[in-house]
Amino acid sequence: MTQPILSLSATELEQWLADHDAPAYRRRQIWGWLGRGATTFDAMRELPKSLRVALDADFRATSLRSIAVSEADGGRTTKTLFELDGGHSVEAVVMRYADRSTLCISSQAGCPIGCPFCATGKFPFGRNLKAHEIVEQAVDAERVLAAEGRRLSHIVFMGMGEPMANYRAVIDSVRMLADPEMLGISPRRIVVSTSGLIPRITQLGDEKLPVTLAISLHAARDELRDVLVPINRKYPVNDLVEAAQAYGARTGRRVSYEWVMLAGVNDTERDARELGGLLKRKLAHVNLIPFNPVEDTPYHAPDRKAIRAFKEMVEAQGLNVTVRDTRGREADAACGQLHERVMKNKLAVS
Ligand code: SAH
Ligand code: SF4
């Protein structure tokens, strides 16, 4: 199998071009075509035919193979399951809004953290994605959106995997996604969501890459967070908030705190008080996510009334709170679920 072209750095591709008697600026043209979603080298019309043929002999435009697509919200949400080289699979979800198009991207096949409410965390960890495999998900989304007269405008690392546990590849991919010669998506429009690997959060602050940081909080006391987000046993919640706020102060970006709402588990008055206490007077934003049901878990989503009541209790303590809309629920478009279904089918066959 030939090499995926995005696995080459700019310098490496320019070297390849030099070896084929082509000028360095062709690299920018190739990236430009890929950024606009070209799936073959032959479609890159500015390039001489001989160069297109040479590229095709040595490279693939993408390493991802789309193996299933599902749709929700009357087509406004689409989710693609991609097979990676070597057989693992990951998903990516495109959400279309009036003023933006957002891609939810995966950084790992599976996830080593193992949160008990998450479909991804229930399967054995597969492997880290390479930077080009992350970028290729965005290139594919751009292709799909371009055909609809849309542009990809926002990216959230909220698909499968823990981005901070695949740090190098995630940072490299963010730089490529932000590169004006590739997709040109401003880091400010890229959200990296993490369960809370403190050393990596601190390192992220040194990158001069002002991505928006989202912390998957889900509980404000260690005793409960140790269960819901097991990495908390290593990196306790107070230290985590301190590291996240330091990131916010360094980058001037407001930090988002995610709170998946689990009925009777973390939606009580006590939880609202603890959350308020933890984030009081901090430049922070709380995002409540109604639980998206996952089979074989003991959890349930609270009803709308309970969600509203929780929101009001947290707001009453001076915090900025929104409730995330549950895009794509009807097509299993939340974290990990399409993967789960395919895995089950595979298991049933074997
Ligand atoms: N591993 C990273 C990013 C991927 S998960 C993290 O945990 O932050 C993205 C978000 O979806 C996280 O906030 C996660 O807690 C949430 N999530 C996972 N499973 C969910 C479910 N079944 N319903 C609602 N949100 C869920
Ligand atoms: Fe991993 Fe995030 Fe799922 Fe937890 S919520 S298992 S960290 S993907």
C-alpha cells in the first residue's frame, strides 16, 4: 500500500517534489486541493499530468476508508465510521448549523480512560491515531460540506479517544488544520476536550496555540469523580481546575467545563452547590450535556425539568451555564455509539 500523502511534512513533500524535478510551490497547490477535499491526484488540475501520475504511483490522497454513514436531524447531522490502516475504526460527526459547520473528530481508536458512562471507554483500547489520520477526518468533512456549498468552520476533539493521551499527534494535527495552506481553521475555533491529564494541559499552555480547552468535569468532588472519570484518582479535581484556569489565563481563552447529566448521580442540589463552589469567580463556562443513553450502563438522563432546575441552581451561584443540544441522538451520533454497533456486529459474526 502506498503512503498517505498527509503523512509527509511540508519539507518532506517538497523534497519528494525536488526529486521529481517539480518546484516547491507545487506542495502548496497539493495541500490546497486536499484542503478543499480532493480525493484523487488526477483532480488537481493545475498540476502537470506527469506529476499527477507520479503522485498517484507513490501516494494515497487519504488513508481513511468510509465504511458506514448515518444521518440524523433531517440530514443536518452525519456521522461517518472510518476504517484505519491496520483495521481499527473511528468515527467523525459533522453538525450543520445556520452560521457554522462543526466537525467532531476522533484522536484514538477506543480510549484508555474508561469512563463508565461512555460507549467508547467500554471497549478495549485500540491505538493512537497519527496526525494525518486526524487531519484526514477534517479533509473528508470539508469535501462533504463543500458539495453542499458549506465550509468547515469549527472542530471539536470530542469523538473517540482522549486527545491529551495522544499529545504529539494531536498538536501536530491542530497545526495542520490551522495552516492557511491546508484547512485554515483558526485554533480559536478548535476545542480540545480532555478528561484531565494535568501535565499535558500545562504543556498545551506552552504551545502558543490558543485552542479552546474543554474539561470533562462531570463531578466536583473527588469521591464521585474518581468513579465517573477514573483518571481523577491520579489527577484530583482541585488540581485539575487550577491547571485549566492557568491555561485560560495564559491563552486568554475562557475554559469550558463539561458536565454530562446523570439522573440521581450528579444532578442533585449538592452537586450544583459543589460545582458552584469549585468555579465561583473563575473565567469559566459550564456546558451541561444530557446523557446520551449507552446500553449496559446503570445511567439515565434526567428529565427536562431536572436539567432546567440544575441549570438554575448553578446559574444562581454566578456561573455561566448552557445546555448542549443533543444533536444526532436518533442516529446514535454521540460519542462512540456507531463504533459500538459495528463492533457488536463483528462480534456476532465471529
Ligand atoms: N476523551 C475526551 C474527549 C471525548 S468525549 C473527554 O472525555 O473529554 C467528549 C465529551 O462527551 C466528554 O465530555 C464526555 O464526557 C462526553 N460523553 C461521553 N459519553 C457520553 C454520553 N453517553 N452522553 C453524553 N456525553 C458523553
Ligand atoms: Fe475516554 Fe472521554 Fe469516553 Fe472518558 S468520556 S472514556 S475520556 S472518550
